[in-house]
Amino acid sequence: MKIAVLVSVGRHPVSAKARYSRNDAAALTMALAIAKDRGAALDVLHAGDPSEPALQEYLALGAARVEVLDVDGDAIAALAARLKGYDLVMTGTRAEGAYDSGMLPYRLADALGVALLGSAVDAAVQDAGVEVRQFMPKGLRRRVRASLPALVAVHPMANAAPRYAYARLREGTIAPVVTRAAADAESLQWTIRPAAAKPARLAAAEKRSGHARMLSATTTESRGGSVVIEGSSVEKAQVILAYLREHQLVDY
């Protein structure tokens, strides 16, 4: 039996410093337990920059070796080519602060042609396949089974407690691998560029009472303001600036 765990680079919620992903660390902990119980081979994969220091933390969490696929852009094609022949693939639900759309497990399962079991809080491999307990809203849980091969996306509230050991970090290795997988037709249609910050819309704070706001929801009334048609451009600009100062939207 062959098991693969996909890991990503996480981000600390306060300092925004790169670190291991807590969700992927839970998936790794669950996969290590399954591999030990079934005597299976376990591979840990990452698609991205091989020089990322945060990947070494997965060595301390139990991975003997992290194989890094050096890809630029969409990694689905490279991962699908590398994961052919694996019985079980485990990953987190989404990344932390990077390409965190949450679509990778779905797209990868579709590319591999295997069943996807999402929001797993625990998992067990049996002779008939893999069985997971899924996280559901309002505290509900349910058991789901699927035959192997399958892909399991682990929920952030999974029943897993990763254990960090510095000695394992020193013993493990990061292995970069050059990939030559061709990109699919869908990814070729995308254009990737740095995100630009959208301008923030200025809005005056609501100063009316709750009773007045309730009345305005049921009646049609004038919300005030003024229409400036006459005058020069300087006079019109002064009216706008006075409005912004009145509602404390500018501080000069």
C-alpha cells in the first residue's frame, strides 16, 4: 500500500510569518498512524519553492523526507502525474494565506479519477477501503466509506495532535524534483499577476437613532445632501472637502 501526503506553506495568523500548515500537519499525523498500522509506504509531497525554510518543520513533525515538485503556477498537472499509483492521498482542506481557494482537493481528485472524502476529522483504512468521520455543521458527524484509491481532505478540527521533535528535523531531508508535466488546457487560459489593492469606498457614519433608521426602511424620505451645479471647480471642491471633514472621512 502506498500513501501520499500533500503539504503546503502556512502563515502565522498574527505575525504572518511562513510556517507549516496546521491543517496539513494534522493530515500528516493521521497518515503516519495509518502507515504504521498498515505497514504502508508514506511519501510527503509539496509543490512550490524547494528553498522554503518552513518545509523543514514537516520533518520535525514526522516526515522522513519531503519531496518538492519545483513548479511555477498551477500544480495540478504535476501532482496528478506524480500521484498515479498511490492508494491513498491525504491533504488539508486548504492552504493558509496563499492559494487558499480550497479547490485543490477537488481538482486533484478529478484529475486522478478517484473518490474524494472531504472534511475528515479521523480516518481508518480497512480491507474494503477507507472510512472517515466527516465534520458537519451544528456539531453533527457522519461516517463515509469509499473504496481505494481515494483522496481524503482533512478538516482543521481533526482528531490529530502533531508532535514536534527537533532531532527528526536534523535527520530528515528536503528533496527537490524537476517536473516536466504539461499544463492542462484550462490552466493555460489563466493570467497570473500580482494582486492590486482595491480602493476603499468612503462612507459617512450613520448618526441617526435606531428608531429613525427603522422608519426610513418603510418610508421614502430625503437623505439630505446638496447638489452643486453653479460655481467654479474650486468652489465645488471646497463643498466636497467640507462634507468629508464634517463626517470625519479625512483628517486634514
